[in-house]
Amino acid sequence: MLYAVQMLFATTAKKSSGLSSVVLLFIVIVYGGLYFFYIRPRSQRNKAKRLNTRKVELGERAQTIGGFVGTVVKMDDGLITLRGASGAELDFVPTAIARKYDPPAPVPDATDDEHHEEGDSK
């Protein structure tokens, strides 16, 4: 009886190892396809977008990753010089530039007489 149980477990172990290798191969193929057709192109687009926002030219305003905002006054091979509002000039490596700085347009005040109709009760 013990021999029959051992043989039963041995045959099911052989069958399940073949099935598990097929399942494992299927999972690897699915994840490989997801990587090459979804994750990799998406990360390349994000990287290109990030590098494009970091490109600055002379005279443009830029913000660093530390929050310093200034105007680009000089660009060397390895450094970008920013001049702040107080006139201080600081040198940064190009990877420290976070983005071009475009301050948001001012929002019109809601208390203007043209848009305020509370006093018109005639």
C-alpha cells in the first residue's frame, strides 16, 4: 500500500513539473511583451519629455531642483550660470535644472466692478 501511494505522488509530481514549466514560460512571455510594448516605450517618452523641459537657452528663466529661480546668463560645457533677482550669479550642473520657469498669468480679481452686480438693485 505504501509503495502504491509513493508511486501515485511520483507520477503527479512529474506531470505538475511539466505543467508548471509551461505556466512559468507563459508568464515570462506575457511580462516580456508588456515590458517591450508598454513599459519601455512609455519610459522613453517620459525621459524625452523630462530632458526637453530641462533645456534652457541664454536669457530664459529657469528653476533648479532646489527651488532657485534665475535667468540664464552663461552656458559652458559643464555649467549653467543663473542670475537671481538680487544679482547673485550661481553656477549649476545641467542636471540641476528642473524646468523652464514660466510664472503663471495673474488671475483677474473677482471684486472688479464689471463682474460685481451686488450693488445693482434698481
